[in-house]
Amino acid sequence: MSKIVIFNKPYGVLSQFTPEGRWRGLVDYIPLKGVYVAGRLDADSEGLLLLTDDGRLQARIADPRHKLVKTYWAQVEGEPGEADLDRLRAGIRLSDFTAQPAQVRRIDEPPGLWPRDPPIRYRAAIPTSWLEIRIAEGKNRQVRRMGAAIGYPVLRLVRAAIGRLTVDGLGLGEWRQREATIDDLRG
């Protein structure tokens, strides 16, 4: 069994222990030594970040060949219709690769979602909506790029789950640890 740290990463925190420029580092939240990030989450994204003390498990969590599904909640500008979402469900061509088909559905704002600091910009004339997007890839800024490709820019991005692990029960900036194997993570 390996140690897994489940962290609810706030906006503005890097997926590394060392702060850089205007971004804070994990050192401000997680006082553990010997754990390493397993899959990155951009500083301007929030939610579930996993860390582990096991290099092999770290690689398996991050590597898309292992098909570990990641669930994101994306607040987008505008109100995409089913035809727009079908483009993501079919797999969409981005500038440097074609994203694999995603599981996508419109959702209400997730219950219990913490306020973002700073809040996203509010524009009375432009509505926003929420999508749940499930992918097994996770390339650089992929969900944001997918939203832009269908004409609905992502304003806020929260990773809610990786496999069966979720941020449920964790406040913003909180973490917990447990023992786990890759089989424990599969959803």
C-alpha cells in the first residue's frame, strides 16, 4: 500500500511545493515530506490534487494509458446546447492533438461549491452555465481548450474526482491522507 494525500487545491496554488511569482506553493498547505504530485492542476484551476510517496503509483495516476477518469466541473461563458456538447462527446480536434471522446453533461452549480477567491468576472448580459466533463487524458489545459474549441470559454474549472477519489468532505485548502493502490482509485 502507498500513501495518498487528497488535497482540495485553491485557486492560485501551484501543483508544486515551491511558490513562484504571484502563485502560492503546496508548502503553504501540506507539511508532509516525501510526497509528490501525481498529475498536475493549473494554478488557475481548483479542486482535487493527489500526492503520493510511491513513484510507480504517481506515474500510473498521471499516465492516460491507465484510463483513470478525471471529473471536472467547468463554469462556461454562455449556454452550450446538445449539439455543442456532442462535439466534445465525439472527440474534438485541438491545435496539437485530437481529444478523446469525453463524457459531458450540463449540470446545476455543484451544491456546496466553495466561493472562488477572487470571484470570476460577472457580466449581466452574458449568462454562464456549468458542465460536468469526464476525461481519461489530462493534457495541458485540455478542458479549457475544449471549451474554447466549441465557443464556450471556461471561466472556472474545478477537478471534482480522479477515479473514485473526490474532494467530498474537504474544505478549500484542506487535505487528508490514506493508504491506497491504483485499484482503489479506479471508478
